[in-house]
Amino acid sequence: MKTDTLTERGTVAGHAKSGLEGSAKWMALAAAVLGWMFDGLEMGIFPLVGRPALTEMLGGGDIGPWFGRIIAVFLVGAAFGGFGLGWLGDRIGRTRAMVWSVLAYSIFSGLGAIVTAPWQLAVFRFLAALGMGGQWALGVALVMEIFPSKSRPLMAGVIGASANIGFLLIAGLAIGLSSILAWLSPVMHSILPDALATVLLRNGSWRMLMILSAFPALLTFLIRVFVPESEMWEANSKKENSKVGLGDLFKNGLGKHTLLGAALGAVALMGTWASVQWIPAWAGKISAGIPNVAAKVQIASALGAIVFSLGFGLIAERLNRRIAYFALSLLSLVSCAVLFRLDMHYGMGFLFWTFFVGGITAGFYGLLPLYLPELFPTRVRAMGSGVTFNAGRFIAAAGAIYGGVMVKSFGGDIARMCSVVSLVYALGLFIIWFAPETKGKPLPE
């Protein structure tokens, strides 16, 4: 605790001398928020483009199995990215690793526009996910180390909410692009070869959305030029024992924290990716051809997620981390049961429950950025946060694949599959009581 206090004083003093204390903190926060917002954009794009893209490439066949496989591949890529880039962030610095993270998810997501077969889309989604998985660990570690303890709950909520702003942004872009297709078509045909313009604009112009997802690469210039490195990391990197490896997460009593953190992340990720992320596809099936249903449903879910992500970091500070996680697990279990088990039809009631379910289940992403970094010392904080949060993606990936199989075995009933998978939140009710309480404690050195 004493070392942590001295480090924070040193950081403040150093910034005071240079006159950059305020701007340094806010530039770091801006980079993390924008990075995770664009992560949300990358995560939110496939629920929107998956159905038209796979329908086009499969010639109208059953898209369920491929839909599940591509979600699973994306999750596995994110898990590896969280491991690898988290480790890199502890070796070369948070901001340097963030540059590679943003470049990876931007470029490879944009390249999804050129695919002609489902397996090619799966490959590019995997590569994009490597960067996306790393961004969470790096941004969280940077912000938690630069801001003082009293600000961390709010900062965690802001980071959690920013991903859902990305979800909201890509859904809005999808609706906007659809509304201007009639105007855009002659413009595209006038500046591009007819064959290329036709390919880009057909089936809801899903390829255009993929191209737009490459623009976050511009963020790398902001990070490289303006964002300061964590002084806590810089001070630690000068120590002789600063080199780290995955095995360090299981030494000096950290093994319990690593395993429990991974289990807590797995509950949230399994519920989101193997259940809640299917809601737009489900809405598309039950909406009787209403245009832009998937995008509208995603907007409702993202709005709820923004509100609840912001709130649960603060709730965890007002109560404590374990009670907040327990409450989220219970509310997620109940709300998913209502949405997926009652007889739902697309309309305002459906959108309300999507808002609520999307919000409650996303509340974990306002809590985990606060809690997971508190489990690890500085030298392994980025890697520890990345591993514990992203390890659950392997389980969620298996759930996504099995979810596609379940949908098929349930005769295409997506709601029934989601109702079964969402029972995973019941595990969170018990696991959290084995985890340590960290409220009121400084970040471990």
C-alpha cells in the first residue's frame, strides 16, 4: 500500500512539473474509450451483416451453423488476442501495444468486405478479434493505473459503456446506409465499375459496412503521438524482475485470482455471446419482413447497455464488488427468462425487454474493468486482466457453436436456445462468493 501511495505521488509530481497532469490523464482515457468504442463497433457488426452475408454466400441455405461458427471463431481470436497483447502490454508498454491492437481489428475487419465464402469471413473475423481482445486489457490497465482510486469506479463504467456506444454507432450506420441506398446507388455506379458497385450495394450493402469498420485505424495516430505511458508501468519496467510470462499469473498466490477471475468473465461472456447476441437474428425471423429490424433491436440493446454499464461500476463502489456481481447474475437470469420464455412478438414490448436484457447483461462490462485489474499487481496487470476476461471466450465459443446446433435441433427456435444458454447466469450466483472483495483497497504493486 505504501509503495502504491508513493507511486501515485510520484506520478502526480511528475505531471505537475510538466504541466501535463490533466491532459495526460484525459488523453489516456480518450484513447481507451475510443479504442473500446470501436471494439464495440467491430463486435456489433457481425450480428447485423451475418444474415445477409451468409445468405448471399450460401445461396439462401441454412445459415445457423455458419453463424455460430463465425461467432465462435471471433471469440477464440479475442481470447488469444487478450492473452498475447496483454502480455505484450506488460512487456513493451500499454500504449505501444494499443497501437497494434487497433490496427489489427480495423484492417482485418475492413478486409471482410472482400470475402466470397463463409470460411474466408471466419478467417478475417478471427484476425480482427486478435486486436479486439487485446484492446480491453490494455485500455483498462492504462486507465486504472493513471487515474486515482476514487475515480476508478466511474472510469470502469465509462469504458464499459463505450463499447456499447460502438454497438449503437454501427447499428445507426446500418440504418443510415439503408436509407440512402437509392441516392447512393447511382453515385457508386458513376465512380466505380458497374460490377463492383453492384457487389458493394447488394443484400443491404453489408460489404460497405465492413469497409466503414476499417476507419478506426486512424485512432492509432492519436495513441502514438498524444497518449502518455502509464508511469506505474514505466517504474515497474525498470526493475530487474519486470519480464513476465503466463506462468506468473499462477505464482505468489495469484493462481486463485486468475482462475476465479476467468470464471467470472466466462459467465458474462457466455451469456452475451451464446445467447443475447442472437437477439437481432431472432428479431429478424419474427418481424415479418419489417426493414432494419436487426439494427433497431441492436440500438435498443446498446442503449440499455450504455445506461447499465455506467451504473454498475458506481454500484459496485457504493455496495461492494461481490454484491454487485451477484445482483447482475440474478437480474440477468430473471430478465432473460422473461424475454426468451414468454410468447414474444416484435413491437414496443419486445424492444423494451431487449433494452432491459441488453442493459442488465452488459452491466458486467462496467463492473469487470473495475474488479479484474484490482486482482493483479502492476507487473502482470494487463496480462492478468486480459487472460481472466478473455479466457471465458473459449467457453463462450463452444456455446456459440453448440447454440447453432441447438437452434437447428429446436427447429430454428432461437428463443428456446437462448433460454437454455442464459441459465449460465445461475453459476455467477455462486462463484462470486469464492472471489476476494477488493473495495477500498489500492491497486496492488
